[in-house]
Amino acid sequence: MNTRDNSQMDDIEPAVLLSVTDLQRQRNDSLKQLSPERLQLLAEFAAHLANAESESATQELLAIPGLLERVQQNQATPKTDYVVWRTLRSDV
């Protein structure tokens, strides 16, 4: 399981988490029965689903007014203009 899976699972209620765990177990059991060709097809489909989910999240972020401009502005800011936050607030 990757870190994305872990962060997503943190947001899921315990009752749903049990069914996710059951689904993952069923998935693993089914994977053991697949031919290499079917396993490759499944891997491609899973990549497609993950990409579609990622694209949806990207579109959601792009819909936030001004976000892209702020990111671009921050990327263009020279690193010399940044200050280490610890020097500003030693009590944090």
C-alpha cells in the first residue's frame, strides 16, 4: 500500500475501512488466479482509474480562483526573498 492509500484510509470511517480491507483481501485472492496477460490488463486498467482520479483532483484544484497564479508567483519568487520561519518564531 502506498502513502496515498494510507492518507485516503485515514479519512474513511472504521465501518467503511473494514469493507475496504475486505475488498483488498478479495482483490489479492483474485490476483493470484489471473494469467499474466489478464494481470497486465488489470494493471493498465488500475493505472487508468488512478489517472482519472488524479485528473479529477487536478481539475478541482484548478477551479479554485487564483490558485494557479499564486503557485506560479511563489515559484517565481527568488529563494533569497524567503526567511526561515524558525528565525522569526523561536517559540513555535
